[in-house]
Amino acid sequence: MGNYLEDIKDVVLSITPIATLFITIRTINKWKTEFQAKAYFDCSYRFLKTVYSLRDTFSAMRANFIVPSELLPKTDSKNYNKENECFILENRSIPFKEALNNFYSIMPEVETLFTKETRKICDEINFVVFQYKRYVNEYLQLIDNTNNFEHLGTVRKNIFSDPNDDKLKTDLDAAISKIENVVSKYLKLNN
């Protein structure tokens, strides 16, 4: 009987390291999966937060309504000129520039974790920003140097949003919708 117990003890002692190794490998794999899921969740959350901030500041910057407090000091509404336009555009662009910098700062992490398609969607956002900057530059060049006020008005509509016809907002919203589709599986947004 003593030999029988010795044999069982030897078998248990030889199985114990194998079982411990199996449990360790399983635990490490589970931890790795949880770590990756957390990384995707965190990046997705920050990415969406950044994109939404960009969208909101873009809309605020392009608001069609200008309040008197946005004008240069000591300016009445009769003396509205290029300096006021520049002053308004510059002040409105400050929060947008900050949101854009945040968007650019998260891009390396987004490119690392997500697909190349996500980068292409971000390029669509960059194109909207580029178009807006192009419209602002064109407008500021034309504002005091043109007699074609119809064209000037058309360019101005691209800077200050027209709720009925705003291609920049439509393009930006479409890109954001694509981003939501990409990251929703990591945030469990799909119901």
C-alpha cells in the first residue's frame, strides 16, 4: 500500500508543473486579450471624443450669425470691414485649431490600432479642413480687392455655413459617420 501512495505522489508531483504551466499560459493569454481590448476601447473613446470636438468647433467657427461682441472694440455695425472679418475668423478659429491639434496628436495611435481605411477616412476630414482654409484665404484676398460681390458672397457662404447648402458640413458628417462605424465595435455602440 505504501508503494501505491508513493506512485500517486510521484504522478501528482509530475503533473503539477504541467498544470501550473497550462494555467499560467491561459492567464497570460486572457490578460493579453483584456489588455488589447482596453487599448482599443481607450483609443476608440479618445478618437471619437476628439472627432466630435473637431465637428463642434468647426460648426461654431462657421456660425453664420455674428454678434456685436465678436467685432473689434469701438466698431459699430456701419463700419464693418476686412479687419473685423479677420478678427472674427481668427478668434473663432482658436478652439478649432486646438481641436485639430488634438485630432492630429491621436492619429499615430489610430493608425497603429485600426485599419488603413481609418486613415483614409481621416484624410477625408483633413480634406474638409483644407478646403475650408482655401476658402478663407480666397475670401480674405478678395474682400477688399474685388468688384464681383456675387462671387465674394459665394466664397463667404463657404466660410460661414449656410444651413440649407453646406457641403463642408455634409462631407465632415459623412466622414464622422464612417469613423463611428469603425470604432463602434470596440465601444459596443451597436445595439
